[in-house]
Amino acid sequence: MVRIRGTIGEWPVDLTLELDEGDWAQLGAQLALQGQAKPASTAPAPAPVSQDDAIWHVAKDLLRKAGQLSGPDLLGELEALTGSTAAGKRLLVRLRHSAEVKVVSGADAPLYSWVSQ
């Protein structure tokens, strides 16, 4: 028998699992298989590049190549890149807070400039 106690948010949890001999044997065998399946190297596998990371790199590259874009022009490019106004706005905010981007107030709209590092 295994007892698990704790909380999920504000809700108390008290869970009891009853395992018979066969269940314990199956669990032990599964754990043994997982232990054998570990690679000899202990180096962590590289993290996969998510679609969000790929789009972020493309957005930065877009501004880097342009050098400078107005906020509305950049938003239009980002919307075309992502296919979504909301996603384009999220990237615009992320660019605004990036150390690689300088934002200054223009006459009609902010100007986003790539800062070479």
C-alpha cells in the first residue's frame, strides 16, 4: 500500500493505492527496464528548439536586416510572420524589451532599431 498526502491548490489530497504482489513485480520490472535504458553518457540531451524560439529568431533577424522599422511597419511584418495579430503583438513587446533592440519615440510611432552587439 502506498499513501500520498498533500494538497492541490487549496484542496487537501489523501490518496491510498493498494498494489498486490503482481503489481509490485510489474512496477519493479518497469523500473529495472528504465534503469537499463539510460545512455552511458550523462550529458544532457540538447533542448529541442520550439516553434516559438524559431519565430523569435526570425523576428530578431527581420529587424536586424532592416536596421530600423516603425512600430506599425514592424507589427505588420510580425503579423505576416506569425499569421496572428496577438502573436505579432507579443513579439513586438518581446523585441521592445530585448537588449538587442533600441526603441525611440518617433513623430507618429515608435522606431525600433537593431543595436549591434
